Amino acid sequence: MTEEAGASKANAAETPGRRLVRHMSGRGSARETEGMTTDELMDTLRGRDPDADRPVD
């Protein structure tokens, strides 16, 4: 198997989530995300305002 064919096969087995993580890796700076909670980070990734009031469960 050629190196190119091996890389192609590996990419075909990659899940969409892993592809997204690989794509986004190293793109954020600590200044942008430092001190944010997981919920705030997820809201930001979903395009929501993390500072907006959220309903209490």
C-alpha cells in the first residue's frame, strides 16, 4: 500500500467529530477562552451569546 493510499484510508475512517477536532486544534487562543466554563464554550461554538441570561433548570 502506498503512503498516499494509507492516508486516504485513514481519513475515510475518521469520524466527523475527530475531523472537527483536528481542524479546530490550535485555532483558539487562551485569551479568547480562558476562564470560560464548558457550557459557555459550547454556547460560543453553537453561535449563542454565552453572556446572555439562560433559564434556570
